[in-house]
Amino acid sequence: MLWFVLNIVLWGLEVAAPSADSAVVTLPNCPVSIIDEAQVPARVQGQLIELSVKEGDTVKRGDVLGRIDDAVLQKTLDVKRYQLEAAKKDADNDVNVRYAKWANLVADAEYQQAVDANNRAPGAVPQAELRRLLLERGKTSLAIEQAAHDLEVAKLTVQVRQAELAEVEEQLRMYQIVAPIDGVIIKRFLHAGEWVKPGDPVFHVVRMDRLRIEGMVSAEKYLPAQLDKAPVVFVVKLPQLGERQFQGQVVYVSPVVEVTGEFMVWAEIVNVRDERSGHWLLRPGLTGQLTIRLNP
């Protein structure tokens, strides 16, 4: 019985061994895990015609990783561009407005001349001719309004064509396989020439510049406030490189105490690359020692 009790005590010390410095807590055997990862899917149906990255490549959010056949939509894009160009030319063409104004000036002058002639010599211009000239003046006046209206519609048509072009451009973006996060390609599921459907995974991307360290802390010894946002140092032993330290911060303190009397904390660690090879030193799946400097 005594042996069993001693083993329980020793196990508890291994889980969260207090440091000689009471302001820190040291947690051994803490695993490294991924914070952000994504299966990058196809968003439309079609044939993959280009895959520009492979396993091990580093990508940035927004990078185009591949493309689905979009030849038909590219033709539609050309049509929309031509339609927009034509609409802009119509919107910039005010010839009809200027012509209507000149026609109205002429019609007004002709009518006024006829009126003046009748004032000088009553009956010189028949009433029927006066009415015709008056009608012509009214028609040319309305023609100005119609030409102005047509020009305004032409300007609105430009906006319509711009929206149609933007819609096709957005559709074309759906044919691109785009990286949703910064990271490293760890899996390519398909090859160029294969057929895909919406939702089919094409790549698996894992973020490597920041990783998570998980540890269990005694609820009897520490309060969440002592740990929340506390600075941490993570020490891991690497082949041929020995012990390496990584800096970070506690980003999550679980509100739940497990049956073991402990609660989980997560620390986010800043990863670094090997100076010679360029590979990330810290990798998901490794374990190491996490030291948390407690908040006062």
C-alpha cells in the first residue's frame, strides 16, 4: 500500500514539478500540436489543369496553389470587357445632346421669325405654318430631354457592365485553389488532369510559425489568473542540436478541472527555422518541458 501511495505522489510530481523558483511552474512531457491547419478544397467542378506547389513548399495566405479549367469563363470575361468598353464610349458620347440643343435653337429662331413677320404684316405666315413651327420647337425641346436621359442611361449602363465584369472575375477566382492560411504544404491529394468536385480536398496546409504547447496544471496549487497570458519558455531536445528554447505565452486556461484535479493550459510558441537548412525546428508531435512564469 505504501508503494502505491509513493507512486501516486511521484506521478504527481512528474506531471507538474514545482521549480525552486516559486514564481514559475514547470511541466514536463508537454506535447507540441498544431494551431492552424486547413484542407484546401476545390470550389467548383472541373478538370485540374495546374498545380503549382508540392509537399514541403511554404505558402502565404492568398497564394494561388492551382487552377481548374476556366477556358469558357475566360471567353465570357473577354465579352464582358468589350461590352464595358462599348458602354463607356456611349456614356462619353454627348453628340445627341449637343445636336438636340442646336436643333432647338434653329426651331426657336424659325418660329420667332414667323411670329415677327406676322407682327409686321398680319397673315404673312399662315396659322397652320405657325402651329407647325411651334410644334417643331416643342419637339426639339423634348429631344434635348430625351438625349440627356439617354446619356444618363448610358452612364448607368457602364455601372451595370462593370458589375457584370466583376461577377465574372469573381467566378474566375472560384476556379483557383487558394491558400487560406500561411503554412507548409504537407499533403497534395490530386494531380493535374484529374477531375474535381466542389469540396474535394486538393492540399493540406499546416501553419508552422506558431505552435501550441499543452500542459496540465494542479488546481490545488495554482489559480487561472496566475497563468492567463503568462510568459513561457519551452525547452525541447533536438537531434544533433541539443536543447533549444522557444518563447511564447499562455493563451488559454481551461475553466474545467478534470477528475485528476488538474486543468489544461495552452501556450502559443513562436517557432524558428534552422539557420542552415531552413526547416522549422519545432514540429507537431514533439514533447518537451514547459516553464510558465506565473503572474503576481
